[in-house]
Amino acid sequence: MATVTLTNVAKRFGAFEVVHGANIDIADGEFVVFVGPSGCGKSTLLRMIAGLEDISGGEIAIGGKVVNDVEPADRGIAMVFQSYALYPHMSVEQNLSFGLRMTGNPKADTERRVKRAAEILRISELMDRRPKKLSGGQRQRVAIGRAIVREPQVFLFDEPLSNLDAELRVQMRVEISRLHKELGATMVYVTHDQTEAMTLADRIVVLRAGHIEQIGRPLELYDNPDNMFVAGFVGSPKMNFIKAHIVGRDEKGVMVELAGEEKTRITQPLKCAGPELGSKVIVGVRPEHFGSAGEGDADLTAAIDVVEHLGGTSFLYARTTHGEDVVIQRDAAKVPDTSEVTVSIRKSYLFDEKGLRLR
């Protein structure tokens, strides 16, 4: 396997820059996920690593070797696409072996690689079938198997689960995670689904508009986001954002008053000097960080609009007296039967007006 290093990698289409100087170090055997909204540049980055897209600036190295001018077939990578890209007239066995046969790989070695891939992916009984007789999950396994037989240094996945239904997506997430552990391979995975990113990745690269917003382990991004974009993108339901302003400061930190809630004040510990008194800020609260009234720093009352029951957990979609929409997580047994709810804020984050985290 191999490391992957991106140094100041940029991509421009004419005067329009879609990737702005990306710097990423991927360790040997690491599973890294590029995540972000549509159009953020994540697939473009992956295609540049694969050699399917020219780079406009910077340097890409695989296994310590600069590959800027190396053909895709010679980069030691294998790519799994969103569309399975299987040959419909060929059997599973033929699809798996086709690439090796076309490069003149010895027959015995080709058979060994195909058999090993089939065993790893548990598709040995499907070898004589054609793609039209396979389910979506089985087709995806064959597509991954075609990558495995190449025995690449790096696996690249471009939104491979987006064509599957919800149940199959969960199943295939588990399969890909198991595959990574079994092969110990370096894997780079692109998705717009933050749940996939959180469950699969060793580290996540969060992108927005061609810029890297933050890189870190899943729980690092969840617990310590650098800005409002990362805080809102990582986590489902997303973090609540409530307008506020600074009303005081003491040795414990700054005192924040929520907009329209004169009695709802939070003391936020800060290492930095913090904004001046009267400054506008934004308080971030995750749905699970609302507690029962009186448990936390401050109490907040909100009118309940909708309740979603999801087994043992429920989500209350509500609106504060100042018109701020919030989502509150509750145990199903603790959902109130009233039209409003009073909750405490047990943990919060503080952001300035530009969306940067105040710590």
C-alpha cells in the first residue's frame, strides 16, 4: 500500500478556480473520506489523484513518487465509480478478470486474484451470472472486486453507494469497512453523506467551495468544529444556531444572552480574549445537548411544531419565543404532551459573526 500526499493542489477551469491549494497527507493504510455539499470540489480532487483530471497547480505524490505526469493506469490506483460500470454482456467472473486479461497477466495469477476477490466479497456463487441478474448490492460488490484484483496501492471510491436504497447503503458501509480492515489498504472515499463519512473514516476532510474547512477524526470534528460550516455539516440533525450577544465577562469566561431571551444567559469559557461587550455572536447547541429544565447553564422555552418518533429517540422541532428554529433530542418516553417545552442548555459552542469558532 502507499501514502498519498497533496501539496498546494489547485484546479481551474479557465478563470474559475474550483479547488484552492489543497494540502492533505494520507498515511499508508488510512481510510480518508472527502465530504461536503455538491459542487465543493471533492470528486474533482479524487479524479486528480486518479489522473482522470489534470491539475492546474501543486503536486500529487503516491507512495512518495510524484505522479503529476503519470498516466492513470501507471499510478497504482483502482477506482470504484458511482455507476457500477460493469460490462453487461460478461459474467461476473469475466468482469473481474477482464482488465487483467487485457494487460496480459498470467492466467494462473489472474485466476488466483479473481478467486481471492470473490471470497473476500462473498460473491463466489455469483461468478456465472451477468450484471442484469444481480441486485444493486451485488453489482457494487463486483465493481469493488474489479478494483481488488488489480492489487492497487490505493483504492479510490467516488460516491459508490449513492445508487443504493437505504437498507443496502447501511449493509455496504459495513462491507466496505470490513474490507478496509481485511486488506489494510489505503482508501480515499468521496461522499456528500456525512453519516457515511462519520461511520467509515479514520479521518474526514470537510470541503466547501473548493476550500478545506477542517481535517480530523470523526469525533474530533463533531466535538471540536473550527467553524459554523463544519459544526452544521457534521451531525444529524444538524447543530442548532441561535443568535446572541455578549453581556458580561468574568474569570469563568464571557456571559452570553440569547436574542429575545433576557433570562437565558450562558457563561462560555474562552481562552481567547473574546469579543467586546455588546458584540453579536452565535450560540451553537447540538440537539442532544438540550437537557431537562434546570439541569444546565440556562433554560429556554420553545413552542413545539413537529415531533419525529424514531424508536427509542424522538426529535422535537420547535421555535423559541424570538423565532429561532431548534431541534431538541429526547428519549421517546420523555416527550412532553404539551404544545411547548422548556429545556436547559447543557453544552454549547460560540461563534463570531463570520462563523469562526471562539474558544
